[in-house]
Amino acid sequence: MIRDQQTLTFLLDSIARFVREVLVPSEHTVAETDAIPPAIAAQMRELGLFGLTIPEQYGGLELTMEEEVLAAFEIARAAPAFRSLIGTNNGIGSQGILIDGTEAQKQYYLPRLAAGEIISSFALTEPGSGSDAASLRTSAVRDGEFYVINGSKRFITNAPEAGIFTVMARTDPDKRGAGAISAFIVERDTPGLSLGKPDKKMGQQGAHTCDVIFENCRVPAANLIGGKEGVGFKTAMKVLDKGRLHIAAVCVGAAERMLADALRYAMERQQFGQPIAAFQLVQAMLADSKTEIYAARCMVLDAARRRDNQEDVSTEASCCKLFASEMCGRVADRSVQIHGGAGYVSDYAAERFYRDVRLFRIYEGTSQIQQIVIARNMIKAAQGLK
């Protein structure tokens, strides 16, 4: 639960003000230039946004899961690119080190991540393995005090800016499945590591992804996360469970922003001599959006509190990710519809958000993968009762 309500309220108010006064006014510039201004990134560092979830002993704020989703609700009310810049340092890019890393690895990397001195990236997806992550083919072969990594990763968030990569690679070529996968910390300037050209995406300009290629990339054995082979996939799954709750919270914040914009437009836009908000079919779209956002918010907070209470929330995290991301897509569609023709042009944020939020139903596990996870967990639980 909340450790210090006064401190938390101050943090959330500070984030909300930063979003309102700095991030939202800069959205159009970011969309046009496909870059977050360095001055804004510097302000994010000053606010401690790169270390929200990293423990205090390593320079972070050490938010609980509940506190983290409350912060995500606020940050996500601006264009998703801003959240993406800090997202990997607080999530998949740092949590593997935090959960399973050695103390030396934590001491060396986590303070730099918390300060935003370096950006982290999580390299799991490959050209031939996405949802089926356990089938990855990138290899890591032991050679004395090094591992030699070969392979390529695809759609890696923040790779163009990253200073370190958490890389999943197969350390036992004779063993199939997840048990042969290990996790490594690979620094940006390691010989043999190169980047592909930045991807041109449907949305989320300012948030960058690209391929990461490893060609005889020699990584010190000391950079094997936890110092143990074969547990990398388990590390990845631990990270993804937490990440799904975070993304669900981001979906809620983005949906709240879109609904606020749609409501404002509906109250200002006149047709047939009155605001379109007076028409019941427009009211229905507003009401449905409000109801679904409320449901998603309650789900996310409940699951976050359960996780803070040390409960296994694998099923609940997938439920949240599935419902919230699908809900966000429906709210985006209604927002464009309420805006009418204005919603289809870039003068209004509705058009940009419609493209931006489409990704939420894909990364951190597609909606279909969430359905499989939920159903499998239900079946296992039922079998356990027999």
C-alpha cells in the first residue's frame, strides 16, 4: 500500500503539472520532428522519472506497484512517446537486473538508469520469434571469460538511444525451449553490436525502435544476469508480468485524455443549433467510454494492490492488459467519431492518439496471447482443485 500519502500526492501533482504545462504543449513538435527535445528529457531526469521503480538504495524512488500505476495514469495523459522514453528504465530494461541480477550488476547499472544517465533496452523479440519468445535463435557461446553472441533482435524499444541492452540468447544449442535461454547485459559500445535503421511506424513518433544486430559480439561472462545460465526466459516472464500492469495503466491514462478531449469538443461543437453533446447518440459514446475507463482503472488498481501484497497476479495482469488495451482502442475510435471530420486531421490530438494507442494491443504480449495466458491459468487452477 501507499507508504507516504503526502509524498505520493506531491509526486503525482508534480507529474500532472509537468504533463499539463510542458508535455502536452510539446506534443505537436514531437510528432513533427519525431524527437523529444533534450530540454524536456533533462526535466524528466530532474523530476526523477527515470527511476520511479528503482529502489532508493540505487538512487530511485522505489514506488510500489500501486504507486507506479497511479503515476502512469498521469504520465499517459500526454503523447505516449514521452512515457516510452522513461518506460524501459522503469520496466523491462531495469527490472531483469533488479529481480535476478547480481549485487555487483545492480550497484553498477541501476544508479545510472535511475538518474537517466543511460537508457536501457530489452532485446527479446526476433525476426522469427515474437509471441513465441521461447523459440528465439540468438546464440551465446562461452569462450573463456566471455560469451560470443550472434543473432538479431527486432522492434526493440529505445534501441537508438540505449546505453545498455538486456539481451535474451540461447546458451545451450542442443536444448530446445525456454530452459536454454540466458539473459545478458550488453553495453552499447561493445564490438560486434550494431543497430538497424529506425523503424517508420504508424504512430508514436518520438518513440524509437530498430533492429539490434550481434555479430561475434564478445560480452564479459560477468554480464550474465545473475551469473547463471538457463534462467533468462524466467527472468523475462517475471519482467513482462509487471510490465503488463504498467501498460494497462498507460492505456487508462491515454483513454482518459482522449475522453476529456472528446467531451470538450462535443460541448463546443454546434450542430442543428445546439452542442453535439446534447444529442443522445453522442452521449452514449461518451458514457460507454467513461464506464469502460472506470472499469479498467479499478481492475488495474486492484491487481497492483494484490501484487504489492505478494500475491501471484499473472492472471490478473493479463486480464488488465487485455481489457485496458482493447478498451483504449474503442475509446480512440469513439473520440475520432465524436470529433467527426476534425478527428481525421492532425490539427486535433484525436487523430494522433488513434494511431498511437493501436500499439498497446500488440506489445507486452498481444491481446491473443493474454487470452491464452488467462485461459491456461484458469485450467491449471481448476485441475488443481480436482
